[in-house]
Amino acid sequence: MRHRWKDIAFDTVNTCALVCLMIVTLYPFLHVLAYSLNDAVDSMRGDLTFFPRKFTLSNYAVIFRYDALVDAAVMSVLRTVIGTVTSVLCTAMLAYALTKRDLVGYKFWNTLFILTMFVSGGLIPTFILFKAIHIYNTFWVYILPGLISAFHMILIRTNFKTIPDSLIESAYIDGANDLYVFFRIMLPLSTPVMATIGLFVAVGQWNSWQDTLFFTIGNDLQTLQYVLMKILNQTEAGAMINQTSVYITLPYRNNEREL
């Protein structure tokens, strides 16, 4: 009987904890959903929680009215897939190379990549560089700048160093080269860290819109986040103009009635 009550108490505590965790996890999504289903002008008042105050589907009607939305979604998918695969692969190859202590300039290359985490060229030098290497206003402006990440390289290199040297040396003895060791030993044994970094890169690629704003011209290379950002700014600007016009015309109407 005592064990039964312990099991019931344990299940109750676990259920309550999981329900609380579910609420905390779902709240941001429900909050955003409530705003999307609420009237745009009324949403500017704030104070929305789980449910919309003035339910409407006009927000979705405005978004899906744009013809460029589908093309922008395709562009976002392409940059996310290609950018994630190439970035993870190239960063992992760099990390594997920097695990070799006998690499020529080992300390120099490590210091150089670490410095990129603290020093940035800025927007204007980056723009000039992209123009010089002819990736400005091309699809490659989404891929090449994020090909290597120093922070991700350090994470992957640290994971590579946990793999026993004896395993790698035995592969060399059997006639394997570095490419074979990298693709058949290092990558399969580093699947968790690769999946984690791949998730980071994919989220960053999908949410990015500033590179579209600064380094592309026209509608061919617009991404979904950039199009949504423009729609949001236009909608907010229209709502502010309408609200301002109401406040301006009201006194005029009152004066006209008095006259």
C-alpha cells in the first residue's frame, strides 16, 4: 500500500511538472498565434495572452495576397538547405585539419580564426568585399559568408579531440587516408554535435533577412523573412497613419458642428 501511494505521488508530481513545462514551451507560440489572429490596430495596444481580443483572418489575407511570397519561401528553403549542409561540412573539415598538431602554421591558423570572433570588418568593408569577389546580388551572398564559423569550428574540434587517437592510427595503418578517416570515422562518431550545429545554422539561415536588405537588389533573391518584414512594416505604418488621421480629423469635425 505504501509503494502504491509512492507511485501515485510520483506520477502526480511528474504530471504536474510536465504540464508546467508544456505550458512554458507552448506559451510563446500561442502568444504569437493570438497576435496573428487579432485585429492589427487593436494589437498595437498589447496585453494579449493566449486568445485574440478581436478575432480576424485579415492578417493572413494580407500576407497571402503577395505574389512574391511563394518565390521568397522557395528561396529561403534553398538557402537554408544548401547553406546548412555546406557550412557544417566545411566547418567540420576545418576543425579536423586544426586537430593536427603537425599542421604547418598550426598556432597561426588557430589564432586567426579565433580573432574573427572578436573583430568584424563592418558593413561597408563587407559590402566592398562582396562587390570585389562578385557575389553581390547573387545567391552565393547567402552561402559563402557563413561557410565557416569559428565558434562552431571550436565545438567540432573539441568533439574530434575526444575520439581516441588509437582508432585513427589503426585506420592509417590499414592504409586509410585523411578523407577516409574524416568521412568514415570522424563524422559518424560526431553525429550529435553535427546535428546540433546543423540546427543552429539552419535556424540562422531561415531567420536571416539583413543580408537580403544590404546585399541584394530586386525581387529575385528576396527571402521569406525579408518579405514578411516588409509586409509587417507596411502594415504598421498604415495602421499608424489611420490612427493618426482619426485623431486629426476628430477636432475638425467637432469645430464644424459648432459652426
